[in-house]
Amino acid sequence: MTSKSISIEMLKNLCQKMFGRSLWVYHANSGGCNGCDIEVLNVLTPFYDAERFGIKLVGSPRHADVMLCQGPAMRATAKALQRAYEAMPAPKLVFAIGSCACGGGIWHDTYSVLGPVEKLLPVNFYIPGCPPRPEAIIYGVAVAVGLVDKKAAPVQFKQIELPIPRYHPNDLRGRDELVVYEKVDRV
Amino acid sequence: MNTPFLLQVLCGLGNAVLILALAPFCEGLLRKLTARIQSRQGPPLRQPYYDLLKLLGKEDLESGEVPGMQRFAVFLSLAVILSLAFLIPMGFFAPLSGAGDVLLVVYLMALSGICTLLAGLAAGSTYSVLGISREMMTMIALEPILAIAIVVGAIHAGSFNLDAALSGSVYRTQGIPWSGLILLGVLLLSFQAFVQRVPFDITEAETEIMEGPLMEYSGPKLALFKYAQMSKLLVYSALFVSLFVPWGNRLPFPLGWAWFWFKVLGIVGLVTVIAATHARYRIDQAIRFFAGLLAVALMALILASYGY
Amino acid sequence: MSVLSKLKEAVICLKAGRVTLPYPSESRPVPARFRGRPLFDPAKCIGCAGCANNCPAREILVEDLCQEIRIIRYLGRRCTYCGRCADVCPEKAITMSPEFENATNHIGDIQQRIELFMSTCQRCGRCFKEPGFLDQLKAKGYRFDDVQHERWILRSQAYLATEPTVDDIKIDLD
């Protein structure tokens, strides 16, 4: 009994390890301008060849592991996008490609756009760009699979608080035209 | 042959295991060669093994109209292909030649088409039904061609026994084997349709009907279906080689067996090159093509019955 | 016969060799004037908020925390890499770098945030901020986007409500 469960555990581990080596991709454009569509199509051409990573484009969400979402979440296609997501078998990933899917894009405040795709689906990976270059898309997939390291990191700059001379109305002495500064070094 | 029953079963099992182990490798070879013809790098040769393992690890969603029939169709399709492995001589004698004759082989091949029909009916969506109606039209035009080839072999050999009829017997006439040569040409032209590759893979057309009958399958069942498709390529190639390319079969056991599989790989390479350089035919164009081939095959049957 | 011509075509394609660019290991140089991620140089920024006024996707938020501190925050989510901020900046503090490898699993990773001291007028010593809150709202330069919750506030509507900037339309999805 235990040897059978051990072998089942080993088989499960093997299947999970193979997940990163053969990602089947379903492409869902929910209302974008098709710029990112063309870049995704470029990734499947011989020059950038996505198939060498094992990525294959499938026609049915039931066969897919990864859903590539482009275009913002629109009111008209919201339900269809959610149904396609529910039709995918677990384990599944969602990649948001392009500025529209990551944050609403330049159309974020128009009448039919609900917002970024993460208002409808849990997004696992963001690939910003307008449209992202095919190399950027391949880089995003490579980071998700684990081949390369992530390069984006938040940048923050706080101006160091130096004791700079400040002129404050309280430092003004005198009246009317004979107003003169008496500089006081205060921080 | 009076080989003991246990040896026959073991040989059949060996055949089946070899086909199961080799089928994803042939599919990988097909994808790699297609990629090279398209000037790109292509997936590694072991990619279909990774695909099948990944599909085994996914969740199994039962959906469609009749989930029970979904399960039945998947297991039936793989079972049909593997039972063909028990009947076709692959380098040595036919393993279970006492269990049936060539008509059983013809019916099993028709049954593998019916499995796709069951799978599409179980899904019940518009695309699946469209896919299976096209599959049925193709089958009606296509199965008679293979049946005629096998029956011509049986006519020349004089019996329906598997060993006699399936080992190059289409050429066994006095003088020039006209019917054999005509049938060789006909089957070469229609072989792509039997193994469901471009230009005749109308049922599983990904771009046109979203993979038709297979649309509702996910996870382990999809893995089994893909496995059945890959094995189908090997089994049909083996049948073609044993019918039409028998030269060198009389070599002693290890050499003859290796030579047989070398010929099968050659046929797989030919299928790949034709698949990579052609576009898919529409269903009406395909039916007209098969109707023409069927007429020529009938002519070959008539010639065979007169002894030519 | 068309089959023979197709086989000849296969041989011709095989002569082209392999044209695939092995991307993550090798990359092509980007074209000149390629617009990747904008980089904000805090040493040159004077805090004029010209970039925020001109961004078509409203991705740059500016908030005056107090009399002297102004926060400029660039969220990278909906940036379309158009380059208008770099064009408008009077100090050339924004450059469009050629970096396009911006993929990440957490969208907050692409942001850049600058906190700046705004100086007071050298003649009268007053800061550019009106003492009263209502006067502040009327002043031209005062900015009060909600940097922490990432909401930009329309300056024409002089209310600081808790309303979100994009309408959350409630739809029932079954």
C-alpha cells in the first residue's frame, strides 16, 4: 500500500515539474486594439519561435494552462472572459499582456471599460508595454517559468533633508519698503 | 504457426508496449522536422512526453452532455489501437493470428473512427457536431479504400489469414502485379487521411473548428486521446509497411525486426514532409479527391479478381 | 505534379537554415530612439508637475504633503510609453530608456516615487501655498492627488471626496 502511494506521489511530482516545460496557451482578447494580438502572433513566428519552450497555441480553453489576456475588461465581454477562465482546468495561470490589461490602458476612463483585467480574474503575471515587444513577451514567460530573473523593482527617492536656508515670513523685519531679511538658520 | 498461446500473447504485449513507448517519440520527430522545414528551431524531441505528463497532472473536468460516454470513448479509442497492435505482423509473425482474420482488422479500423464520433457526441456542442459530421463523411469515402487493399491482398494470397494476407501479398501475381501497383499509388495519396494529418486533418482542425470533437476534454482524458492519436500514426504506418513494402522481411529475427521499424520511421518521415508543405483541404475538395481514388481502387479490385 | 513542387519547396526552405533568435540567451540591440520605460532623475526634477499634466493615461500622480514636500509618483501600469512626459519636462529629468523587459508578477514593481523639497520664494519668503484650505483649492499650482491609494483627483472638481476616480460599475455576473 505504501509503495503504491509513494509511486503516486512521485508521479504527481513529475507531472508538476513538467508543467513549466509545456505550457499550452489560450489567447483571449477582450476588447483591445489588436496591437498586442499582433505582437503575440509575432512570438509564434519562426524568428522568435515560442515553440522551443514547449508553448503551443490551443483553440479551446479546456486544453489550456495559461490564458493570455489582452485588452481591458469591457462591459460587453466581461461575462465571456469569466466563463473562459472557469472552463480552464486547474492548475492555471493568467498573464495580462499590454498596458490595457495591466491597468486599463489609455482607455481607462471611457464608457465601456471596466478597468484592468484584474477586476474580473486573478492575474498572475503582468507584461506591460504598448504593445510589448515580442522579446518582452518571451522575457515575461521566461520569468514566469523560472529561466531568468526578474528585473523590475520599485524605485524611491527621498530628498535628503539638508539644512537649507529657508526664507520664512516670520523672518521679515521692518515695514513697507524697508523690508529686510534677517536670515535665521532654521531647518 | 503452432507457437504456444503464451508466446503469442507475450509477443502481442511486446508490440503494444513498443508502440506506446515509441509513439510520442515519433510525434516529437514530426514536430521537430516540421519546425526545421519552417526554418525555426522547434521543440526538443522529448516534448510530447512532457506534454502527456503535464496533461496527466491537470484537473479532470467532466463536462458536456453525457460524461459517461466521454470516458467510454477515450478508453475505447486507445483500446482499439492497441488491439490492432496484437493483430498486425510487425517484423515477425502476427501475434494473435488465431484470434481473427483480416476482416477483423478492417472493422477495428472503422471502430477507431467511431470513437471520434462518440467523443464528439458526448460533448454535444456545435463545433463537435460539425467535426464529427465531417469525420463521418471522410470515413464513408475512405474506409473502403483500405478495405479494398486488404481484400486484394487476401485474394492473391488465397486466404483471409493474417500472416498470409498481410505480408506483401498484393504483389503476388504472375507477371506484373498491376493491382498491387495501382493500390500502392492510391494508398500513398490517401495515407495522410488515415493518420489524420494535414492536408486531410479536417476533424481535428484547430483553427477552423477549435479542435472539434476533442473540445471538451481536459487533463488525463485528453492525454489518453492524444496518446491514441499518436499511436494511430504508428499502427497505420506498420500496416502500410507490412502490406506494401515487404522487401527484406525474410531476414532473421533481430535484423528483420529492426529493418521493419526503420521502414516505419521512413514512412513517418514522408508523412511529416507532406504535412509540413501542404495546406488543409476543405471537406468538399477532400471528398471529391477520395471519390476519385475509390473509383481507381475499385478498378484494381476488378483486376485482382481476374488474376492480374 | 504538385507533390513534387511541394517537395522542392521543402528543400528550398531547408536551405534557409534556422532563423530563430535564441532570445533569453542572446538579444538583438534595440533600434535607436526606442521608447522603453521612462526613468525619472530626481536630481534634476524641479517639481513642476508638467509630466503629470500631460500624461494621456494619467499615470503620474502628484501630491503636496505639506508646505515643502511634494510627492511625484509614476505608476507603471497603464503607461503607453508615448514619451510626452519626457518631451514636456523643462529640465530634461525624464528619459525614455531602452528597457523593455518589465515583466513582473506584482504590478507595484514598476513604480517610481520621488519626494522633493519645494523651496519658498526668495523675495517674500512665502511658500507657494495658500494658508487656508479653500484658498489652496483655488490656487493654480496646488496638487492633491491621493498618492497612497493611487487615485488621481480631477482638479476641475474641487472636492476631495472618497469617490474612486473610475466608476465601479456594478454588474451581475452569474
